[in-house]
Amino acid sequence: MITETNMLRTFGFISVLMLGISLGCKELTTTGYRYFDFHHAQTNQDGALFVRFKVRAKSDAHIVLSSSPLPLNPLYEIVIGAAGNAYTDLRRGMTKKSVAAVKTPDVLSSSEYRGFWISFKNGEIEVGREYESMPFLHWKDKDPIHIHYFSFATWTDVIGKWLHSCEGDGEMQGDQPLSPLEYFNAEHKLQNDLMKGYSSQIRPLSNHNESLTVEMGLVVFYMDLRENESVFNVNGFLQIHWKDKRLAWNESHYEGLNILHIPSELIWKPQISLANSIDHTMNYMNAATHVTIMPGGVVLMIVPASFHALCEIDLRNYPWDTQKCSLIFYSYFNGGDRIDINLLYDTNPEYSLTTYKLIKNNQWHAVIDKAERVLTPDEMNYKEYPEIYFTFELKRKSPLFISTLFLPAIVTMIVCLLSLWMPPNCPEKMYMIISNMVVLFMYLAYLNYILPTNLEHQPTVVSFYGGTLLLVTISLLFTVITIRMTRLPKPTGMPYCLKKVIIGPIGTLLGLNWTGILISPTHKPLETLNGIATSFEHSQSSRHNEISSHQPDLEQFVVDSSSTGANMEWMVFALFIDRILFICYSFLFGILLSICF
């Protein structure tokens, strides 16, 4: 006789089957290409590993068979409904090429659960549909992997709902399923009890005027700084704690169960954002992850993410610079009167920021990192809201720049100073200066290429190369003047006042006290001419014509000798200018080096 209770139970079971849900099975929601939960794979009587499951997804249902509870190669990965629900793919290892594939159009559905089974024995992998004994995909591995675990995932933009690990394989094995009033285990019962009447849209406080305390910390795995974009990148995960009294339970009522893992999408979560993010549409709290709940209602949520924050770059001391960047987290729309954000370890703030697993960066070294809580005034609401600052000081690793920037700067400086010791009328002097200018132009172009163009302050190394280029240009200008001064004939020598300066103590100090050079060489030719004239006076009138014929050559000799002496005096003056420039340049280069390096 069919009782009313049996009718209700039968009606409930039929309703469950219509929805494609078996309450005797474990339920799982996946979003994104991540394998989180691994489950032990069971073998049947003939030693074959058998996995039955149902999935509801629009495409790309991923199943991993592995020897360890981690998504590490070697493993098998099966993708049902790959390429937009067009075919099924089998891979030996993640991100590896396909070893077997078959067309399976519309094999998955976004509106209903579809059942499948996977069999593995002696290297043979078979994939089939529920209630079908023949597989639609088969492949044999010559070097089979020992399989002990399986896990589920979906592609990046796909949400998947899974049913698996049913008691006795549930109705997916053809056995009688669990009734709606029974549970798979204590964990299943606890989750079902906690979710009854639970709303993920309401803060877990009985008094809406109270503020909920949320504690957070940060574990950093990798950090980098993109100077050209002023973007600070951090890979890691947030640790977020809060208390939800609606999720508390008595351990004795659930077989001593003292911890529960459930998908984060099922419960209320604090909406915490990155204030200085480059993309404010990014919502880290909606990431597909699980939360850990303690019997007292304490919730721990681990949020893996890549944070991209704006950072003000100061390259004045490049390439020996240190940059200070922060990740600023807050809950602006809730405010401090609704959500009070604190550090995870308020008494020891340094423990709230963990970098012990930090992967070394080839360009930057984190010299200081700290965590602090700051109250920021809200000018619109005339209130204060808390912000959590995770601050890093990054020091550039610069051994390479000693060879690429510092040594070339020293060489160009030395070449410029050496050119001032070359003879004033030497053409190689100009070639050396022009070559130095070309090198400086190339380095300025190189710095313009590698450095950001929107800097508020100019790097000192750019100032050094620019200043050196200016000094070399001035040296080239004086070189052109001195060469012209020493090459063209001069009718007169230096003014007496300049001669006095060069012959005096200044000339001695500069090594130019060459008095003999400054004595006009016209004295000797004039004495020679006087001797010739005296001899002519004692000559006979018969040689008068010969003397007359030599008179133009003698006059030209006097002019040339006088011009040569004047040029020599101006050459000494050119040397005087080079010595003065050498002293000034040495002083200026010393200042540039002390400031820029």
C-alpha cells in the first residue's frame, strides 16, 4: 500500500531527477581553468579505475586524472565539449598536444546535467556517455601513468556545475539513489543545514547598525615594476578573515566535524577592492575559490590573484634608484561604519605581509616591506574609512649598469680632457672631439629609448650625458677658433698685457712660461739685414745693381719673419686657453660625477 509519505518521497525524488541533481552526490562549482579539489579515484572488481559524474556547462568541461593531488605532469587531461562544445579531446599532460580527439557536437548543455563515465585500465582510457556501454573516445598509452586522483575544472569564461562521488555511484551506476531525506556524510548534512534560509546578500550581523570586522593579510609570490607604464605587479593571494554567526555549528551534532570547505559563491563575502588598481572593473572577491569555515563561524578566504597597481616612479637616481610602491585595499561603498578592515595580525603588523616564498626578480630587490592600517577621510560623507597599505621599497639591481652607463661616462669625460692637451693646430684634435660627440648623442638616444618619457624629474644620468655633450660642444667651438687663430698669418703679435699674464705667475702655473718664444724672431732677421746694409755701404758702385736686385726678397723676408713670430705668440695664447678649459672642465666633471653617480 502506497502511503502518503511514500508518495511525497517519490514525488520529491522524481523532481530531483528532473532537475538532474542527486542529493547523494558531491556537488561542485568551477569557474576558470584551475584544479582545486582532488578526489581519490576508486577501482572496481577487475582493477579498472572508474569515474562517473554529471556536468552542466556550455562547453569545455575539463577532467584531470593524476598520480598526485596536484595539477602536475605527468597526467591525463580530458576536455569534453572543447572548442565551443564541438569535440572531445584527450591530452597526456597539461598544455600538451592532443593524443586523441573525436567530434562530439553539443555534447554538453548549459541548462541540464549530462552524465559521463571514464574508465582507465592497463593504460587504456575510455570515455562514454551515461547509460551507454560503448565509449565514444578510446586511447591506449604505451607508458601508462599510475592514476590515484581526479579533479574537475572549466575554461576561463565557463561556469560548470558538477555531481560526482555518489554513494555506490548513485543513480549514475543504475543503483537506487539516496532519498532526498538522506545525506552522503556529515559534511553534506552540515552544508545543507547551514545553507537553509541563508542569504549571501546580507551582512552577517544581527544589528545592522554594527560594523563587521574583517581582517586581511597578503602573501606575495612574485613582484615586478613596469617603469614605462608606472605599473606595480604583484602575484600572490589575500588572506581574509571574518565571522559569520549564521555559519556556526555544534561539532557533536556532526560527528565531530570541525572544519568545512564550501565554494565562496554560496556565502556572503566582503567587497574589498584595490584602490590604486589600473582596472577598477576587476573584482577579486568574486574569484572562483573555496572558503574554510570553523565551528564558531570564523571564515577564512584565500583569494589568489594578480594585482596591477599604479605606482609613482622617481628615476632621478637611475640606475641606482629605489622605488616605493603600495597596494591599497579598501571597501569604499561599505565604509568604516559597515565594514571595519584591519590587519590580520594587528599586534604584529609585519606578519600580515608575507614574502618568505617570494620568487626573486632579476631586476628588483625588495629591501623593505610593511603593512599598515590608515584611516582616510571621505570628503563626500564626512566620515573616515579604513585602508590597508602593503608597501614595498624596491631597489634596482644595477651591476650591469656599471659597465653600460658608468664606465662609458668616465671614458667620454677622459677623452674630452685629453683633447685639451693636444696641440692647438692639430687636426686630430677636432676628430677626437667630434667622435666623442657622436658617442654622447648615441647614449642620449639609448636613454631616451629605455626610460619613460612622462617623467616628472629628469634622471641625473641623463643630466650627466647632456652636460658632457654641452661641454664637448664648447670645446669644439674653442678648437675651431684656436685652429683659425694659429693657421692664418697675423700681422701683429699679442697685446703686451696678455704677454705679461702668460709670462707671469699664471703662465708658470700653467706650464707656459716660454719667454724665448714670446721674443719676436724679427730681431735676428733685422740684425742680419743691418749687416747686409753695412756691407753694401763698403761695396763698390759696381755691385749697386746686385743689391738693388735683392731688395724685394729682403723686404719679403722681413715681413714673413715678423708674421711667423706673431703666429707663435697666438699659438701660445691658444695653449693658454686649453689649459684654462682643462682646469674648468676637470672641476665641472667632478661636480657632475658627484651629483649624477
